[in-house]
Amino acid sequence: MSVILMPSSPSLGRIIRDPCPSRTHSPRAFQGSEASQLGHSMVHPRKIAIVGASAAGVSAAASMRRSGFDGEITLFDESARLPYERPPLSKSLTDNTVTLRGILPVETYRDLELNLRLGVRIDSLDAARRTLRLSDHADAAYDRVLLATGAVPRAIQVPGASLGNIQFLRTADDAARLSEHLSDGGPLVVVGAGFIGLELAAVAKEHGIDVTVVECGPLPLVGAVGTEVAELFLQLHSDHGVQLETNVSVAEFRGSHNVEEVVLTTGQVLPARTVVVGVGVTPNTDLARSAGLECEHGVPVNAVGRTENPWIWAAGDVAFWRHPQVRRSTRIEHWDTAQRHGAAVGQSMIGIDATDSSVPYAWSDQFGLTYQSFGRREPTDTVVLRHGYTADRFLAFWVSDGRVQAAGGIGQPRELRAARGLIEAQQVVDIAALQDPQTDLRALGARVGSASVVRAVTK
């Protein structure tokens, strides 16, 4: 796939690709007069660097410019491709082509005067000098830097893991390789029954490829949606002929050059032409660590995206923070949240008070159905399923102390939009009303809102 290059010029709005890219692979807020003591570049930044032309990084850059910032904005990314949307990568893997959709139209980078440095790896961040060391050994200075470095797939350490045709699905290059492998047919073994693994299994099965999903837990997606809803996903995939092996892990990969067999911890041997490992991701915190930041669960930031270093910010999958609609600090690995968080942090970097307070939203396409969810479930929540549910049409609520904290379902888009309002309201609701498919959730939300107003007035 080609990368569109725009002519270099002394002006902003350039897209530059490195001709020889490398092939190797609770913070406090500053208050009172403290910010003014940090220097002119802290209060009036003129040069902003963004590491990672990701959903969060690109959204931050566009948000800064559209909010009136007229300084220099440069996005650095190790990939030589124009920034692209990642959710569709698993949707067209079996026709030997991968169609990429840009996060922004190419002309928008010029219109917004954004510099793109593509194919450039950032090796380290010198927090004292406020410079980035590039893969060509040059330094790039900044007044403020945003880390939008995302996450990297988690590997599994078993014998044979270096055999050919064992891969991940995170980037366009991964998708192109996988598409080529799957064009030769199956069998395909997917290790990990998360959303990406199940999406991939569904696409492959729909194209006649034999698929086995291996999951160490008792059910697919059980960590994300809990037992009751996970059982519905198990039924959905079983009904479509996907073989699921649960409560088991991979012990070994076997083959001469490419993988040929997957040996499970039970001793069962699965034939495999291709293996995709999807056992989660690890936040890419290397740069943050090189700057001296502690990163146990990601890059810790405050409500506006700033780290403990006043010139370093983080957004998207790599950021560890307390979302206003989430009950604990965490990383949120959703495309929609990455865009919204990036936009808010971008505004904060140029002095505009902004936070992302939208209810987290995610979706997953499987077998022609779309699962949508709002909010963030916790293991201690009680699941409430509307009566009359089936594997291909259901609506679930996750409730704590009588308040809806999250909702998800298939074939219920209008109800889910109404459920988002219940999550935002955080008022006690009638569980029986949630279970009743005749209940109009919009009306229920209106009653909850009215009741909260009455209570506020009478206090």
C-alpha cells in the first residue's frame, strides 16, 4: 500500500516520510501561581510534539488547531502510512486486500497546518532538555509533548512461538500479512477469545475457513461482559460452527518452518495453517519511562491528561486515568474514547480547560450483528438481562447499588441510546422495569431525571 506524500515546503502542513525508517521494533494538578513559575513555554507553548499519529494523537492535533492554537504541531509515527482507522482491520481479511480509511482526509493535514513525520521512531525522551531523540539520531525540541503511543500486543512465551504464520492483529501491516495467509484457507487457530479474536473468528468462518478459538477462561469475553452475556456469545459462535476450547491454554506450537500444530495444555493437538494471538495488549510506556515517569499500569495522568511532569501529557490507550464516568482509574482501550480523550487533552495542552466526560462507547461486529456497549462494567456489578433475550438479540444492564453503570446488547440501538442516559443520570432505577421489554427506557430516564430534580428542590 502506498503512502501519499505532500511536497515539502518551509510552511506548516507537511507530510514527511523518513527515507530509511528503522525496521526494529496519581499526578497532581498545578494550582495558583505555580504555572506562571514554570516559564513562558509552559503558559504559552509554541512548539508541540505528538508521539503517535493514532486516534488520540490525531484528534489532539486537530482539536488544538481548531481551538485557535497557531503554533507548530508535529506528529511523529513509526509507521510510514498515513494515520488510519484500526477498527475495520478485521473486517476484510479474506479477500487478499485490506482497505484503509484515514482518520482525517489527507488534505485536512495541510488545511490545519499539521506536520506529519512518518516512518520515524522516537528512541527516547529527554525530559530535562525537552527533546525527542529520533531514530536518525537527530533531536526534536518541544515546549509540550503528548504521548499517544497506544499499546502493543501481548505475546505468549511457549516453545515454537517464533514459527512462521503466527501473528498478531494490531496494525495495517499485520492485517495485510494475515489476509495473505488466510487466502490460502485454514485451519485457523485464534488464541484468545476477546473482541478482536471473536471478530476475526467470525469473519474467517463466514468465508468458509475452519476456526478454533482457544481461551484460558471459562467463556469467551467473560472478563469484559461477565458470565451471563459471555454465554450468549458462546452460543452465537457455536451456532455458526466456530469451535471453542475453553479453560485451556497453549503449551506449544509445532512445525518445521511455519506453524502446523497447536498443542494445548490438555494434550489436545489442533491442526493450524495460521495462528493469530489475541491475548490482550500492554501499554507502550517506553518513552514515558525514558523520561523518568513511573508507569505501573500505563502513563498516569490527571483529569486533563497531564503527567507529573508539567510538559508531558498522555492520551488514548496508553493513559492511566480516572474517567468521570468510570469508578476507578484505568486504561480505556476504545477507539471512540481515544478520539474524545485526545481531543480534550489537546485543548488542555493549549490552556483550555477540557475533560472527556462522555460515557465510554464500544462496538464489535460479528456474523453480521453489531454488539454495542456504553459505560464500564465491574466484576461486582449485577447483570440484568431484559426478558426474551436470544444470542442474536439481547439487552443487558450492569447495575451497582440500584444504578445502571453499563449497558450492552445486540439489535437494540434505540434502547442502548436511552440506557446511556440512565448511566449519566446515576439515579436508582427499578430493576423489574429494566427487565421488562415493554418499559420505555427513555420515559424511565425522564422519570429518574424528574425525581432527582424534585429531591434537589425539596432538600
